[in-house]
Amino acid sequence: MAVDLELTPKTKRPVGQPCCEPVVYPDVDRAQAVRIAELAKALGDPIRLQLVDVLRKHAGQVCVCELVPLFDVAQPTLSHHLKKLRDAGIVDSEKRGLWAYYYVLPEALAPLAAWLDV
């Protein structure tokens, strides 16, 4: 069965005129998008993601000396990753003597969790 299609010639649209209307619009405003992107960027490293996983599962605060044996990186590198997570507001720490004790700030992950829960 043959179908006859009527083709219209291509026309050039005026400069600045959109080719079509958007199908969907973002539900996330610019400020939310910036915050979610910051969280995602901080969690974008496998070691950081694993650090957050360990800290989330631990009840209370974890000494950095307990974290070092879990990863195949030197202590300064681990501290660098923890600083990135702290700068993003995902974890916080408390200094006790020579050691720092880290913990997850659960409310910090809420924007990312809410966006992913769609």
C-alpha cells in the first residue's frame, strides 16, 4: 500500500526566531541547579563517594585514622578528598587533639536526593 506524502519546500526562518517550542521546561531553578551540581561534582570522585558511604553507615563521628586503611591512597590525599566534601557542605569535622573526626550532614544531600527521586 503506497502512501502519498505532500512535502513542503524548506524555508529559512528569520534570525532569532526559534525553530520550535520547547517540549518541557526545567523544574529546577538556577539556584537549585547550581547547588545540585556542586553536590554532584563533589561526589563525582569514586573515593569521595565511598567516603560518604562509609560515613553515612557509621553511627556518629569517624576518626580520619580509621578511614585511611580503607583506601589505597596516602593520608594527605584522603584529607584532600575530605576537604572537598567539607567545602561542598556534605561532611563536617570536629578536631580532637591531633585527629579530625568526620560525619555526614544528612540535610546536605537532601537537594540531590529529592531531585533524583523523580
